Amino acid sequence: MATNIAEPAADGAAAPNAHLLLEDRVWLMRAMLLMRGLEERAMTLYRQGKVPGSFYDGYGQEAVSAGAAFAMAPQDRLCILHRDLAAHLIRGVSPARILGQYMGRASGVTKGREGNVHFGDRELGCVGMVSMLPDMMLVATGMAMAFKLRGERRCAMTWFGDGSTSRGDFHEAMNWAGVQKLPVIFVLENNQYAYSTPIDKQFAVDPVEHAAAYGFVGETVDGNDVEAMFEAARTARERAITGGGPTLIEAVTMRMHGHAAHDDMKYVPKEQVEEWRKRDPIDRQEARLREAGVDVDALRAEVKAEIDAAAEEALAAPMPNPETAGEGVFCEGEAEPLGDGVARWSGFQS
Amino acid sequence: MTTLTYLQAISAALRDELRDDERVLIMGEDIGVFGGAFKVTDGFIDEFGPDRVMDTPLAESGIVGTAIGAAVVGMRPVCEMQFSDFISCGFDQLVNVAGKMHYRQGLAVPITVRLPSGGGFSGGPFHSQNPEAWFMHAPGIKVVAPSTAEDAKGLLHSAIRDPNPVCFMEHKHLYRRVKGEVPDGIFETPFSARVARPGSDLVVIAYGAMVPVALEATEDLDGASVEVLDLRSLVPLDEEAVLDSVERCSKVVILDEANSTCAAGAQVAALIAERGFESLDGPVIRVATPDVPIPFSPPLEQAVLPSVDRVKEACRELLAY
Amino acid sequence: MSSSRTDTLVDVTMPQMGVSVAEGTVVAWRVEVGDSIAADATICDISTDKIDTEVPSPVSGVVAELVVPVDTTVDVGTVLARISVDGAPALEELEAAADEPDAVSPDTTAPDRTKAQATETPLAANGSAPSRSGGGRRYSPVVQRIAAEHEVDLDLVPGTGRDGRVRKQDVLAFIDSGVTEEPPLHIESPYRPDPVAAPAPSAAPAPAGAIAGGGLSRMRRQIGEHMKRSLDTTATCTTWIEVDMSRVEAARRRLGVTALAFVARACIDALREHPALNAWLEGERYTQHHEVNLGIAVSLGEDGLIVPVIQGAHELSVEGLAARIKDVARRARSRELVPDEVRGGTFTITNPGQFGSIMATPIINLPQVGILDFEAVIKRPVVLTDSEGNDSIAIRPMTILGLSWDHRALDGALSAQFLAAVKRHLEGVV
């Protein structure tokens, strides 16, 4: 049967990660706080009718994207999914642009062309997701393929959910990556539910075991421990850039909110939710930081101020000009490849 | 100039691109060691190595999807579907990931997808299709279909150099049957139409393998002066060339080897009805394969694919109208 | 959008909780009118198909109005409450301005189809019976376009297409084979040169140098006698006047009728003003008529001439006259006229203009006192004088109307006035 709850490390008593300085650990917290705060603000805006369409968040899963993205170098490339907002923030997308994106403003990352988290700032090396999941696994595999062909020390990372492992592209990507031994990191966010479908209706075998079948390493990680996520991603990256091939990281976590804002998740047993609330990733990191003497309240205040400013900026931005609706179907000039993102980890600062 | 077959012209284009641009990568099933199902890439692996002439797993979605990934980090992948029919397995990646990426994210996807298309050799339903209309209908994808050796080379160069996803419809029937003079070196043919033969009494609009059919059917048609317009590019469609031919000839027969409903010719007919109405001296006639899967047995297959005789008959009737 | 500004009141509206959700129900109000509320604080609880949730206030202020009662289901976007705000928070105003392009005017409805139908394009009005389409013939768009550009009457173009259809090459060939100089503007005369019958074999040998042929036909002799008698009896004079036919040309194209019909109607109007021309003089007896029974001279080719009469022509409009003219001309040529149809005319019009002749001296049709001759319409340069007396040259389709009149019954001044009236009516056509 699929792993339901991974063994959590003892809260607060985890050995400090040798690769993380205090400032890195604070940054991880900041990324998670920013993600949660932005998503809460966006939810309020949604209920105020300012966010068209649907709204998705990654409440309770912040560590999965924060930890993993933190290990990515500027020259690495990311295919980020809809509950991974922290990855965008770590790469350098501003909160104001994110809120503008949700509200469909001209200032949003996609200028109103795409909604909610369907965005990727190409200048920061992120490819915007499509709704067909997990199509982006193949795109990440292809990026890794190019890196290997050119002999470059860089990797690609992609996130996808438990549900999407049922679709053909999961197999094609895993197989391709394994056959060609590519520098790609597959982050499987097992948050127990795909919309209303629990994992026991999704797979018969825990997907982490598929990795061996495709010829590479699969690792289960506590998805709510941001430092464990970082470590798993860092190790996977090492493996990738030294020719060790792909890694499948199964991050075990829980989707604490509904599939989207319009879903009240009545199908999730209350006990399950309560159990996972005790393992909230932000609470756990907060405990660590307090123990290390960090003023978490000040950090929270900073993040809130940042979000307030971002909301003000985003609300002031105009909607896109309808006359531009037909533009940009084709690239008329040169094809610009993805650019480099920001890298926060001290390990990348020279 | 060199006389090449249509197939040799495609090979030559790929070879020239691989030599000229280190970003170019060709990928597909059995294209490396085996040289390709139709031998288009025969010998390539010796010159360019297995990295750039890549034998991929049997995974069309994988081929298109990884090509997209490679393209957005600076490569110029040219993927081959062994038969155009198999693009259906990669439809999602092509239409939803590649086609929409620039509009949504401002990120260009410079991939070329080579699609050996068409029937006429008892390939049966899954080795004989002409799927271009599916991709004409999807925003963000260009579609070209050469009918001559020269255009096969020039359009392939243009496709590879285009920053957008391009479907290159290479018609299998023309591979070895069509020969022509091809300029040496790299040259780019624009995505426009070409008058294959000028005329004044009637114009037959066609592309791909239907162009030689049109030319043969109307070469000596009761002394009538029949123009043949080779569309060459389906997206973008050369509307001005179509309307110009219609204005001069006033009678139009549109030829599709693809299944009739919503084929490329249907779009051309709609364009003419809307913008060429004042020039028409008769109804716009379409000759196309009926809406049936392409059958295997020769008498059945020949009965459905548009023949020289069917085209002659349609032209005669319209000329007399 | 949840909030919009009206003065200092901010609306709180029912949000859309999910793409397919169209309505929601207010379950509980958390405030009362007069309460202060902070931005983002919950103002009410709602229930929708998908989820039960809270609605946060968009602004800080004082609750001014609770619009929707508890347990009421309303559409998404409905105003639930209003909050009164002090001062001018820039954010909300900017927001409302920013929302403007997005706002859909409630007046935007489906296009008014009845309006579209009522606006008849000239093509639509003309559609079923353009002047180019005679007797059920249809013409393709390109054929019509070419014919219009070259002012070709498609009725005259032989068709070599299916079922005698006029094809593009047919109209092009017709244009190419046309007369070297521009033909008279209209060729709608009822005169049609009938196919020439084979000449009867001559009985007597022709004198050397003479043209072979028999004597005059009986009909020809009868016509000749009638003509001679008229000249012997009446004091025939002819007066002419020039008429600018540009308005008639425009009108006849629009209505699809012949210019002759306009001339007929103008004559009728002029005859009503000058009944002295609408009279019979038989010996001493002089009768002026009130009704106009209009004779139209119809050529029967070699056989001669006949004048069928349109009884009660004064009651017909231009289109009516056109139809009757066409009808009597056809029946005259196919010898279907009955005796009553050639009697009782009070005035006659003759119209041999298709060959290009410009003037004639017609012979009066006894016992009438006047006959109008309508020849070719030719484009000429004419002098136009504007209201300030400046002259300029313009090109106009002109014709010369000739009136032969009986000096026994009237004199030149009256005939000139009559012609002037005809001219006035023709040049005033709308």
C-alpha cells in the first residue's frame, strides 16, 4: 500500500543541516511565510471578487517547493506547479507581480494571458505549467537532455502531484530520463489527494518505487520539513551534475485546503487534517529558528509588510488592453532561451 | 544547382543545418543507427554522432516534450514522427505545451516536427494520414507542405530557423517520385504560396502530393488555360495569393488528399467565399478524400484518394458552368 | 468586481466561488447597520453550491446598508451591503478606474437584427430583379461586376455556359466585340429588329441594275396611306427641346426600367398641364381628353409599324408604364394585339433611339394633334451655371425630344410650353 504518512523527524531536535547557514534557514522560513501570506491575501482578494477564475494554493505544503527550489543554482531550470509558489519567490519573482498575475492585471507575470499559478518567468529560468499533468515532466527531461548533450553542469527540476503519476507522460519522462541518464530531479508532491481522489484510488504501489524500475534513485522525504527537502534536493542535484542521473524525490505532505478555493474538501476525514496540522511546515521551522535565537515575529512582520506593499502595488495596476488579446501567438523575432534565476543559498555565493 | 529527389532534398537540408548550427539536434525513432524508416538520415550518425542524431525511445509524447525542453534552453531540435499518423500520441505536448507557450509565457519554442504523411501505397489507416488540419486549428503552430524538391529543402531550412513550432508535412509519395533542381547551400523559402502553372480560365488550389496530380490533370484539358496554385504554407496561409488567383480565374477547384471535413481546403474555400465573392463565376468546388479511414486494399484506396481523373472531371464541369 | 464607488458608499457584492458558480445565499450577517467594520474583517457568511465561506469587507468604514436579507439567494455580483467610507481612499478609486475597461455595459445586448434587415442595401433592394436580370436569368458576381463596370445590358449578352448561362468570357467577349464608338446611352426602345424573314421570290425579272424584290406589302401600303393622309390633312410642324437625362438614367438603373417609361410619364404629366395636346381633331370636331391613352409606336421590322395603345396611362406609375410598354411591345411583335388595343389613343410616343439617330420629324397619328419623338441619349459636354453665375463644363447624357404638332389645333408657343413641361418633369425625376 502507498505510504500514507512518512516518519517525521523529531520537531526542533533535528540536527542542523551542515549545508545550511542560519541565514539560509531564515530564508527558507521567509520563503514559506511569503508563500502562505501571499496565498492568504490572494484568497481574500478572490472572495472580494478581484481574482477571476479559480484559485489554488499550497497551504501546508510550503516546504516542498521552498526546500527543493532553494537548492537550485541560477543556471538550473525549473518547471513549477500550482502549489509551489515558494519556488517562484526563491527564483526572484516579486510578490507584486504574483498578485498582479492572480488578478489578471497587465503587471502580472503573464500579463493576463494565463491565470493563477500558471506562470513562469522565462527570464528567471522558469517554464510556466500547462494544465495537462504531468506534461512538464517531459519538458524538464528535455532541458536536462540538452544539458547533458552539451556537457553542462546544471540540472532541471520539475514538480508534479500524486494524481499525475497515473498519466502516460509520467512514464515517458521517467523512462526517458532513466534510459539517457539525465540530470533531472523529479519532485513528486504526494499530498494525499488529487482533487477528491485519495491516493489509494490512484496507485497500487507507492510511486517512489517506480524509480528503481526506471533505473534510478527514488527517495521518500518528509515534505513538511523544509530543511530535509533542501537536503534531498541538494543531494539530487549533486548526483545530477556529476553524471549520476535522475532522482525521484517523493515529498510526503498533505493538502490542507481544498483542491481550489471552491472546494471545501468534505471528502477528507477531519482526523487526517488534524493529524497533519500538527506537522505544519512553518510551525516546525519556526520552532527551529526560535531555538536558534531568531526573532521570528520580526520576520513575520517584515513579510506582512512586504505583502501589504505588494497588494497595494498590484491593486493599482491596470487590466490588460483588450486590443492586445490577439498578439504574441507567434514569436516574430529571435527565440530567446530561458534566463538564469536568483539563487539564495549561501552555497552558491562565491 | 543539383538535381535531387524530394527525399534527398530533405536529407540535404538536415545535413546542412547540422553542419551549420551546433544547436541543431535531430531526434526520432530508428533515425540514428538505422538511418530512418525512409532512410532520410542514412549515414548521419557517422558524421554527427549519436548525440545529435538521437535514437529515442518509442514515445511520441516524449519526443515532442523533450524537444520542447531542449528548445527552451537554446537548442534547435528537429523531431521526426516515424509516420505523421503517430503525432496523435504527441498531440498534447505539441498543441498545449509547444503551441501555447509563447502566447502565455512569452517563451519561444523553436522546434520542428517532421511528419511523413499521406497514402497511396497500401499503408492502411495508420500509415497514410494527412493530419495537418488538426494543427492548423491549434493556435501557435505553423504548418508547411512542400510539393517540390526545391521547396522541400527551402521550407525545411525556414522551418528549422523559425523561432516557432513548425509542422513540416513531407509527403511520402513524393519522396522518390519527385525530382528537381535544388539550389546548393542553405536557402530559406518563405512561408508563402507559389503559382505552379499560371492560367486564366480556372485555378486548382492544392498542396503537397496533390500538386503533381493537379498539374497532370489540367495540363491538356480541352485547351483550357488552368492555373495551379501550390499553397506550400498552410499556417500562415497566403491569402493574397489565393485571392489573386481567384480574381484572375474566377473558377476554383480546391484539392485535398486529407479527409474532406475541415481539411485545409475547407479553410481556403471559406476565405474565398468571404473575400473573393465578387470574383467568382461559379461555385467553389472541392475535391477531397471522403471522410473514411484510408483503406488498405489497392482498389479501395484508389477509390478514395483524389485521382487525376476525378480532378479532370471536376475541372471540366466547372469550366462548362 | 466586489467593490465599486458611488460617492462615499462602497458596495459589497456576492463573490463567485468557482468558475461554474452563478449564485449564493446569505446565511448570516455579522454586522448591523451603523457598525464600524475594518477592511478584510468578515461582514457575512454565505453558502454556494460548492462551498460555504465568509465574505471579507473590502474597505474600512461604517455599515450603511444591508441590502440582501438572510436566507436569500442572489446572483453573483449582486450588491449585498454598502459601506460608507470617509475621505477619498486612492486605492478604491484607482481600482474602479482600472475596473472600467473590464466592465460590461448592461446595455450590451445582441445586435438588433430587425435593424439589420430593415437597412436594405441597393443590392438587396435590387436583388431579385436588377435591370440586368431579365426573364429568370441569373448572373454570377463577377459577371455582374464586369457588366456594371462597362455598362453592358446583360440581357443582350449570349451565354455559352450551362443552360445558356452567361459566363465571364461571354461578357468579356461581348465587350470586346462592341461598337467602336460608345453606343447611345439607352437601348430600351421597344423597337427590336426582328429576324429578317427570307425575301419572297420575285415573280417578275428585275430591271438590270435594280435591286430584286416584290412590291410593297399590304401592311406597308396601309401604313403609307395613313402617313400620307396625315400630312395632307394636318398642318404639321415640329419643335425640339434638349433634355438632361442624368436623373432619369440614375433612376432607371435603380428601378430597372427603360427611359421610355420615364418619358411616357413625363408626357402624361405635361399633357395634364397642357390638355390642348391631348386632343382629337376630326374635321371640324375638336375634343380635348382628360384621360391619356398613350400610343407607343412599335416597329414590326420589314412589315412596318403599329401603335398599340396603353389605355388609362395616366393612372400608371413609371414602373407600371414600363411593364405595360414591355407587354404591348411583345404582343405587338408576336401579332397578339386585338383591335381595341390599337384604337383610342390620345397621344403617341415614338422611340427609335437605339440606332443613334438624334432628331426626326415624326408624322402625327390621326386624329391626334401631337406626337413625341424620343431618340438616342448621348453623352455631351454641357455648360452648367452655378448660383453665382459661374460657368463650367460637365458631361451629361442628353437627348433631343421632338414634338410634331398640328398647327390647326394649336400654335408654337403652346407646343414649346408643352415640351418645356416634359423637360421639367424629366429633369426633376428623383
